[in-house]
Amino acid sequence: MGNVIEMKLRPSDVVLDRVYNPAQSEDLGGATPAQLAEACGLIPDFFCQACLMASPLTLDAIASGMDDAYQFGGFNAYPYKGTVDDHNGTYQSEHDEDEALAPLARYIFEGFECFVYEYGIAAIRDRATRETKISRFD
């Protein structure tokens, strides 16, 4: 069967809108979309599953759903402090000595977005209220 094409699709590939390197950071070294998707790991899948399973769809429900999918902490057990820039999604830790991190990707589901950064750091945000939760999913 020489004309069979095998495609590997994850639910997050179909359900979520995405933008790779939304801050257009040169620090990412010209990584391709495929490389950035690989660097995001399972975080987009956790976000997708949490969004699809949440009822009602709220930031807290998404955070809990992602924590349940991850099973090793997350937003509720180990919240990070810091800010996510409204313009380009850059994450700045509460510790001034830490460098700001440009997002590898931004994933969007309805009124919510998920930014994924290096080191397994993720931020989810309600686009209407700007409420944001940050943690690490390594």
C-alpha cells in the first residue's frame, strides 16, 4: 500500500487555535513550528482536555482539569507568581533576577488562552477578565 499517508494528530492539533512564537522573539533561535510544538510537550493536550471537559467553562475549571491531567501538582498546588504581558505573552517572574521568557506558543480555546514557555512553565488566562494562573508542568 504505497499510497497510504499516515498522519499523527493530537486533539489539541484540531481543537485549539495556535500561534507559535507570538512575541516574535529572536531568543528562540529561529525554531520551526514543528520544533516549537515539540518543545511544548503535553501542555497543549492538557489545556485542550481541560477546556473540553470543563462545565462550566471557567479559568478555575480549566486549571483544575489541567492539574488532574498532569497529576503532579500544577496551578492549584504550586502556583507561580509573576505577570504575563498583555501584548505579547512574555512571562516575568516575581523575582527580578529572572529573565523574562517569551512564549514558545499561545493556544486559544474560546475565551481562554494558554501560553507555554521554556522549562515547562505554562500560563492560562481568561481573555475577558485578564485573570491569569501560572505554574510549571514538567
